[in-house]
Amino acid sequence: MKVETKYLSIDVKADVDIKDITNDVQNAVRESGVKNGIVTIFVPGSTGSVSTMEYEPGLLKDIPRALETIAPSNIDYEHHKTWHDDNGKSHVRATIMGPSIVVPIVDGRVIHGTWQQIVFLNFDTRPRRRQVVLQIMGL
């Protein structure tokens, strides 16, 4: 079995910035030469997540609105008292969404639905460059 690790660097805006990384993941899988296996997509850090969604304008508005309901910006998080910062909501949102997903690879292609893309979500309160780790395993 082959195991290859690759890294994506993604420039993101503050709060809920959602980036489609489907093509980047597919390109990394293609470069790895793995034909059948899995790719684990992982965010090191506690204010970002990866998921799948239909990457379209309506959901790019709906998802941040739903997350604002679940973990609102306008409340006092205990995290703020611990670290004297402002990103308690960011940590809560990232914890709920999760730091990783595993996607199958079949015949050298990442498997996803027609309207399903792989996305990175930044929840931090400042713009930054984020890293995503891809661990590609298979034959």
C-alpha cells in the first residue's frame, strides 16, 4: 500500500469563509498515482473545518446564517476570558463541523456526488493562510 502526504495552502477571509478545494484534492490524488484507496482531508488547527456541500451561492449564505444561530457572534464565550481574544464562536463552530473527512478514491478519481464538492471552512475572526493536510492511501 502506498501512503503519500500532501499539503494545500489556502488564503481565507475572516469569519465564515468557504473555499471549494475539490479540484485541489483531485489533483493531489492524481499526482500521487493512487488508483484505489482513500484520501483523508484534515485541518490542523481548532478554528477551521472540512466538509462536503453543494457549493452554490444560496448555501454560501445559508451555512453562515445557520452557524450564527448555532454559535452566535454576540455572546460572551468563556474562551474569551481564558485567552483574552474574540474567537470563541470560531472554536465552537469548528468543533461542531469537525476537522476531517475521508473520501474514497476509485480508478484514480475522488468519488463525490454531482452536486457535492469538498470544502474548507474558516471560522477564525481574522483572515489568514490555512493549511490542509491530505493523506492519500491505497494502491
